[in-house]
Amino acid sequence: MHSKKKDAKALPCQDGKVRDLETVFVSTPIGDMVIVVCQNGLHRIYQKQDITDENFQPDIRKRVELIGPPCLGAEIKSIVEKCVLWLQVYFQNPTEVSKIISPNLCPIKSEGALFRDRVLLTLAKSTPAGKTITYGELASMAGSPGAQQAVGTTMATNPFQLLVPCHRVVKSGQLVGKYSGGCRNSVKIWLLEFEGMKVNRENGTISSNK
């Protein structure tokens, strides 16, 4: 397990305590991903920044595994292993991840007092693989009807790629919309198709389930 000490920073967690972060890397079918954790849970998970529409080359045969030798403490190692297990199950069968315990999303307060937290938690709990939700529907479900633009901003800054499935949030009319600021739209389409949706690539709409 490769850990980049120089990239680790101390940030506040949901309980108000400031903890050091560790960064590790994992290979996946959609390219290498970055996992940032503290001893209390996951802070971020995302594709490496150099993955774009121009070079995105998904490979479902690619194994989900940590890159590099282990050098982490027991608590953080346990959280990282839970993240890796989640990814392994997801890329084997995305509908099965609901049967395993997801890693704790450390910066998110479970009571959902903040708009961002409510939106992220609502999305994670309400929209399983193979389903989509519009920005407006998600805003209403999170208790803020009419706030679809703010939901869009939250999705654009979602720190938990895949675990909080912002790729399942679409525009009205089943328009796929942008992903990662528009630089990884092909990733969103691939994920939706991988989860069983049929995407019309000519007009960018989800026509039906397979």
C-alpha cells in the first residue's frame, strides 16, 4: 500500500477533532483512484486528475487492488481495506454493494444539518445502481424543493466518487448531463451503462434499462 506522507494534511472531522490524513492509491477498471482517509473514516475518493475524456480507457478486467506496499497504522489500514472491498464488490456487481457496510464518510454529519450533507446522504441512500434521479427530485428529497441549481453545485464538488453516486444524477428529460465539470462525461456514460442503463450517445439521453 503506497502512502504519500507529503500529501497528508490535518483536517477537521465530523466530531470536530482535527486528524492527520493519509493518501493511498488503488487500481480500478476506470483507472487509478485516490483514497484519502483519517483514522475515523473516508475523506475523499476520486479518479486521478489526469484521467479525462481524451484518455479514458475503461477495462472491466482490471483488478481492484492497492498500489504499492503497506505502511499504515491499523485503524487507517482497516478503513482503506473497507474502501477497497467496496470497490471490488461494485466492479463485480454494482447491485451487491448495498449488502456490505460502506466506509464512514468522515466529514459528513449524519444528522444532515448542512445542505451539502443532506444532499450527499440522501443520494447515497435513495438511488441504487441501475436507477437515476434528477437534480430537482434530489433537491426535493433532501428537503429543499426548487434548489436544483445548488444540488448541481454539490454534485460538482462531491468528494466521494462512486460511494455517493453523483453519476446517477441526471437532468430532466433523462439527459445524462456533465460529469466532473464536463471533462469526464464518458466516465458517467460508462458507469451508467455498466450499472444496466441504456444510453443514447447521439443525443445524450438514457432511453431505457437494458
